[in-house]
Amino acid sequence: NEFKVPPFQDCILSFLGFSDEEKTNMEEMTEMQGGKYLPLGDERCTHLVVEENIVKDLPFEPSKKLYVVKQEWFWGSIQMDAR
């Protein structure tokens, strides 16, 4: 517990495949959990959270340092309250 950090500390997330309402909610949760968010395709993003039931192909070639993760990772991280 002494070394525990918020789930999204030092992470910059963007979101793909979500409704505007879902995206706004997830952006707010990101900030509450110690992270930041930027628009889709911003080079500074560390993680791209995708709605895997909707997104079949990415609209751009992701950089090698961008983690592409499912929304399950996003909510699971919050639920575990750990990075």
C-alpha cells in the first residue's frame, strides 16, 4: 500500500469507438484516477482505449510506444485501484 499509485498516473489516454456520453464519462474517470486524456491520434498518448465490439481496425498506424487496450482494461484498472 505504501507504494501504490493511482491507476492512470503518468498515463495519457485517448478513446475510440465510444459514444460522446461514454467518452466524456471515461475522460472524467481518467482525471479522477490520476491520468490525462488527449484527442485520438495525439502523439503524446500512452494508451488508446478501444470499444472492441465496434472497432475492428484502427484509423491510423499506432506508434510502437502506444498501448492499444480494451475498455475492460480501463474499468478493471479502476476496480483494482492499481496501476
